Amino acid sequence: MSNEQKWAFPPEVQPKGDETQFDLVRALDAVVLLRSEIPEDSMTASTLGTERGGYGVVIREDGLVLTIGYLVNEASQIWLTTNRGQVIEAHPLAFDQSTGFALVQALGKLDAPHLLRGSSADVNIGDSVFVIGHGGTAHSLKTRVTAKQEFAGYWEYVLDEALFTSPAHPQWGGAALLDAQGDLIGIGSLLVQQEVKGENIHVNMFVPIDHLNPILDSLLKTGRGPNPPRPWLGMYTQDPDGKLVVGRLTAGGPAERAGVKVGDMVLGVGEQRVKDLATLFRTVWGLGPAGVKVPLMIARSGDVLRIAVESGDRNNYLRKPRLQ
């Protein structure tokens, strides 16, 4: 038995079948354990590792699984494990940079039911919801929605409205967020801190399922979302004390090639000043699709520099799935 299977939530916070309005066993069995292997020379290997683990949610009878992208980006092998003990190989089908969603397809008949998709827009702050992980009730959690608000991540990522829940699930990646009816309303992405009633607590951030419906057909047909790829800088920006500071650069990425350095402070895009991550990224994306030149205003060692970065398509820097 793996270490993952040994831990369990206290019984009082586990969901119970006689307390739910849906078939709890079916919902639990629709969440699979996901393991992936990533080549050492992949772009994301140094930051996300070469062995990744989390969850996926079966969303179609044919074994289509929805998960969070960082678990499967550049994967050379993916394995799914069901609650019934089946282990089956899967193939990465699609990744959408704007939402973070990824799709994988089981390579064979998957011994697991699928979940219906609900509407994250219908869920309100304070509503009771459920976070479902692989392994049954022991790895699942009764929780509540603490916020529906904007989220910006240093990896050039913004959600206009993400779902946040507390108490937090310690193994959140790819976990299923279910509403009171047992429908899927979000996919687990992060563990973050949030101020609730004057206290900083750990919460989970979920990508709302409503973001999937408009892009699903495109993901299945082309492997990516329907919109032109956004300009990507390969510049991981942090915001300590209200300042935008370059914390890391993708080796060989657009920003590094243009001369941006770790420790640079980002003041603006062109002549437009930016004071937070969301504004920075939206201003860059507003310049045009991937390939557009991005004029950054940078502070370095007391000097103000203007550096033109020829943006790229992040997908072009990622190792592509092997053909089956």
C-alpha cells in the first residue's frame, strides 16, 4: 500500500452517503489517481518535476478524463488508477493555457463511471460543497465556498473568477469539486492563503467548470483552446510588497533572450504603468496574439530600461505527446 493510501480525513469531515443528495459511491468512483512521467530535458521538469501525481475526473463514458494541466504537461507516460484497482495507461489529448484544464484519454475501457458537469455560476459563497480525491471517502472532504474572485498566478495566468474553498484538501491537484447535487463544478489547482474574517487560512483554488464548456470541442479537435495563443514571455513575476519583481526566467525563453534579468522590477508595458500581476498580464495579452513585441519598462540598479520582448507561444516550448 502506498503512502498516499494510508492517510485519511477524520470521519466527521468525510462525506457520508446518507447526508448527500446524490449517489456518493458513484461520485467517488469517478475520480481516478493520475501519475505521469516527464522527460528530464522537458521545459517544465526543473520546476514541476519528472514524476507527478494527482487526480483526474472521468467526464465521459469513453474514458475521457479532465485534470489540471501541470500534472500532464510534457508527459511521456500517464497512468490512471481507479477505486476498483484497475491501472490503465492514458494519452494526453489537450491543454488549455488560459484555463489550466487538460484532457487525457484512457487507452482502453476504464472501469469507472463519469460525472455530470454542473454550473459553477450557480454556487454561492458559503455553500456546502465536496472535494473528492481518489481513494473513497477517506480522501474526500466536506467543505464550503469561501470566495469567488479573481486569481493571478506568476506563471502568466489569470482567472477572472476562481472558486476558493475551506477547509483545504492537502492533495488538491486535479481533485473534483462537487456541488450539493453531486455535479462537477471545479477542478483543483492550488493551495493558497486567504484572509477570511481577519484570519489568514489555507484554502484550495479551483478552476470553475463553466470555463470548460466553451472550449471543449476545440480541445478535442485541435488539442488546444479556440482562441489565438496569447503572447508568452517566459517571465515568472512575483509581487512582494506591491512591487512586480522578476523571480525566474525560462531558459531560452522570450524574456531571457531579450535581456530581462532575475531581480528586475517591472514598471510598465510601453508607457502604461502596471501595479499588479493581473494588470500586467492583461496589458501584455491586449497587445495581440503570440509573436507580438512586448515593450517592457524595467527598473534595474536604479536605472529605467525599455526592453522589447518578442513574445512566443508557450505551447511551442513544451515537449509534444508521443504518438500512440
